[in-house]
Amino acid sequence: MHRSQLSWLALVVAIVTPHAAHASSFAGAAGVESFQAIGGSGSRAVLGMGAADLGSADALAQAVRYEDAIAGAGWSFTAGGSARLSGPLRARVRATRVLGEAGFRAWQWRAGPEWRFGERATLGAFYERDAAGDSAHTQGIVGEGLLALTPKLTARAAASWATGDAASRIAQASVGGIWRAAPHLALIADAGWLSTQGTSQTTFPIGGGGGGLPILGGASRTPGTASRTSVTQSAAPTLLLGARVIFP
């Protein structure tokens, strides 16, 4: 089952409200989300996060408890941030650790340039690599963009392409938005398309602000089984719905 697709950049926008009178902004959020591949399985997640935006740098930490119909339940922990290099150009890095059922363990790393155009638009292009123990590895490229349409509505788009073990291929695209429905409430919706081909393993959900590539591998619900491998080619529309309660 593919994991959630709310982008890292969108999380920063969703929980850090700019305050022109302050040199920095700090915020936290707790929320839920549900991901569904139409005609396939789904996943749910409960998450908590905190963020700091200092202008020239930002940082974010997140913890997620997820449950997936195929991979089972588990936790993911993410930390990352960015630093301004020149003008709108920033360097962003991120690392995620996944702790799943049946002893499944995975790492995900991301790094690349990001362009932030004030409070209105952000564009990022990243290299991402996933390592799921000895069972599966993926690497590829991820592109993400955000555009503030109104003070309360932000649109986003994302696309990724990756190769995995045994010549597997994964492509994905999504569009959606973040609506600040109330001062302390953000509602999130993404619709997209996921395509896989070749010999691939169960995609593993990490929940929350992953964005980008699916993690391959994942624990099945059968005790003692670390992953489920099959020769497959599939394509399906996807839908992500979520909500965040923002504080302070």
C-alpha cells in the first residue's frame, strides 16, 4: 500500500503561520489522514509534529502512528530542515526512520534545492533514496510545488519517478490543496495517480509528511514474513484526505 502523499513543504505551510511582527515562528500540530488507492487497499495515520521557521532556516520533526491493510501497523519518525543559500535558493534535507511489524525497518533520505518566493510560492527538486533492510531499495527524483491562491487556500502539485530492485519502476503524480478552514484547523486533500511495473514489493506507508517515493518492502501480516514480493504492473487513482489541529 502506498504511503501518504502530503508533501514536506506543505506541512511547513500548514502549521507555520507567518507573523510579520516576529523574526521567527514556532508551531505544532496534531492530525489524522487517510490514503486510498481506488480499487485497492488503504492506510490511516495519526501524527504529531513541530516546526520552527527562522527566516534563513527552518526545521521540522514529526512522529506518525500508521495502520495499513497490507503492511500492518507501525511508527515513523522524521526530522529535517533547510537553510538559505542565496536569494530564494535554499538547501533542504530530511531523514525518516520506519519501524514496522515483523521486525521491518527502513530508512528514507532526501536532499536537494528549494526555491522559496516569499510567502506565495515554493518549488523543490530532490534526490530521494529508500533502504528497507536487505529486502528492497529505491532511488529517484521528486518535484514539489506550492502556490498560495488566497490567504486561506494553498494549492500543491507533486510528481516522482523511481527505480527499485529487480528493475522495478514507480511513477506518481498528485495535485491538491490545504485549506485553513479556521485559525487552528487545516484541511488537506490530494488526488493523484500511482503506477508501478516490474518486480516490486509491498509499498510501505510512513504517514504524514513523507511526500515523494513509496518505500518498498514492508511487513505483511503473516508472522515471520518481512516482505511480500510479486511480479506486477498496475496503475490506479489515489486520494488523500487529512486534517490538522494547529497550535498555538
